[in-house]
Amino acid sequence: MKKILIISLFLFGQQAFSEVIPSDQLTGIYKNQGKTDTYIDNKIENKLDSVNNILCYLHSLRSEEFVNQGNYEAWMSVKLCDKRTNDLSIFKTVVNVSKIGDKQVVKAKASVSSNNIKIRLNMEIRASATKANPLGDLTLNWKSTNDEMGFAINGVLEISNGKIQVVSYEDDQLHNFFVSDVAKKQGSFLMNNVQRTFAFNDDFIKTTTTCFDRSQPTSTVRGYHVYTYIPGATPNTVKLDLNGGILPFAFSYKDDEDNVKHGYANYHYTYLNGNRPDTIVSTSGDNKGTTYTVTYANNYIDKLTTVNGIEQGIVKSIEFDKSVAITATDIRSNVAPTSVYDFNSESISLFKTAEEGEAESLSLKDGVVLIGKDDNKKYIVKAEDIAVTYKVTDFSNCNDLVLPTYTPPSITPSVIDVDNMFDSNIDKVSVIDGVIQ
């Protein structure tokens, strides 16, 4: 994070929060509530994770069950395969699958739509995943366009004999690539227009320029669950005090042409994929499945009314007090923050200024008690999203890892054929989040 960002941060000084409840003393809702996502954050695992997300998406289409049955429609939540994202949108995919030849090669073509993004896919599956060949054998070509941004990405993924290759081009210019020989635990990739090689084992990751120690992970929390603090509370007696409102949520609705669309309701804004609806149905949170009549103000949702006539608004994020006395907070080094970017129930961003104007991201411990700026109430936090990075170590520690000779990828995208891939004549959704309906 650069100096200009540090200058813009609110200087926090050597202050701290009023109270920290040790993790082993948390009881009731504070001990048990809240799903936590943990993910590895480094260049090599990120690339492999991207491949896994693609394979997860392909699996969610359940194409093996619809061979030679014509066009069918599948929906997938973005969060189904990418646990790190807060994107609540839905990918709607029209798929057509056929088997050809004596070897029963499966060929599929698909058309994907989500907001302004359109993706066209051609896939050939030559061998399904097995214990002996857990990755299977396939080639996937895609073209992604964004009507709003005006760019196109062409890409190809090939998995064959335990080797993964992924290449993408933006407007015919090489954009990204990743090559991995899974059995040999080595490969190459492109980062910031520089070609690099890598090798890894259970102890270390070695790249062209860096060695990472896998036994020394560093954890940083990116998100938190926030609850009203009532000592001794149980899961059945307390939730976040919403002051008559409900938490931001995703919803579905039908547009003027009776097509199902999706959106997101927040106190500060309303995201819509299509026309502004009068009626919406919640698809997330504690109010999942509830139907609301909507009243708007300044193009955001002002009031929600249930079929029983109950009126609710959307809860405003709680601002926390920055002025109270502090104890140590960071889950790694127990240092106090010197800067704060966001400090509310939707986003908590704490930093300590490091050398040369860089900022080190800090994290609250589970059990930190915060004070509401406006209501003076106590709130308690638990980690929600945790990113794990590995400590950079002496390059000599990786001497036993031999970097391969750099090998450029040997694949290029092919022309996409998705003729007659429309959902206008499909009267039902056949697959939702990998579940056949």
C-alpha cells in the first residue's frame, strides 16, 4: 500500500480498544457463532485455486446427466466456488452436451450471463477424473466480454496427463498464463509481465526470486462477524442489535418481461440487474425466502413490507468509537494500529505504518469488544475471512528445490462455437448450485 494511501488514512495514534475477552473465555454465541473462511494467499496457490474454481464451476453444470438432451439451464452462485468473494451475483448458463465417437468424448458448449458480463464456452472432456488421474483430461476454451467496460478476454485451460496449462489474452495481447506439472510440483507463470518459474514441497515454495516457508504462516483477518455484547449470552438469546432493521441481503425478482433477475439491498445503495421491481424475494440471510413490497427513496430501498404488513428498513452500519483507550489487538504481533481506514460493522481496516511509507494490515482478535460511536453500546467481533500468507525466508533454505527450465505454454485459444445457445425456449432451471432440480 503506497504512501498516498497512508496520507489519506485517519491517524489513530497509540490508542486501543477498551476490552479484549480472551478466546478461551468466550461463551455462548461468541464462541460458536459465525462461519469462518480461511484461504492461502500467495501467487502459486492463487493460480492453482483459480484452476480449482474453474473445475468447480464445470462440475456444477452436471453435464454428465444431460448428454444429448438438448439445451438446458444451470444457475450457480459465484460464492459456491470462490469462497473469498463477497460477490452475491448468479451465473446463468445455457448448456448443450453431446457424446461423439467410439471413445465417448464429451463435447459441451455453453453461454453464461451475469450482469454486463457474457462468457461463451466450448469444452471437450476426454477422460473423467479418477483416482489414478484425479484431474481428468479436458480442454476448455472461453471468451469473456464486458459490455460496460468494452473489453474481451480469450482463454484456454488444458489438463492432460497431470499437467495444467491456462492462458488468457486481452485483445490479442498475452494477459496471463500458468503452467503446472502437478506430479513434479513445479511449473511457470506470468506476473506483472515477468515470466517466473516455481517448485514446491511440504516445507517450502521456491520461485525465481523468492523462497517462502510454509511452516510459518501469517494470518490476516479481512472480515468480521459483529454481535451485541451481552455477557453469558447464548445463541438463542442474542443477535446483532438491528434497531428495527434487517441486515443487507441478496434478492431475486422478475423484470417487466417476467425474467428472473438478482440484486443486493444495502442501507447506502441498491444494486439491480435489470428494471426496478416493486416486489422482491430475499435469497440470503435470516430473512431468506421472505417476499417484500418495496418503497424506494433516491434510487435505494427505503422500506420493505412483508405480506403480513410488517414494515422494516435496512440497518445502517454501526460506526465504532475511535477515541477510547486501547490494548493490543493484532492477532499476529499484538501491536496497536496507528491508522484506521474503515471502522464499522460492515468493514474494519486497521494498519500500522511500516518502512518506506508502506502499511501493514492488522487484525482484531476474536473477543475484542468495541464501543458504538453513536449509541455507546458494546459490540464483540469474531473473525470471518482469514488470509494466510507464508513468511519470506532465506533463499538458501530452498536449495533442494530445483527450478525447472522456463517453458512457455503450448496452447492457444480456439474459435468459440455457441450457435443457438439461448434460454428463451427453456421453461425451467435444471441445475442450481450443482443440484439437479
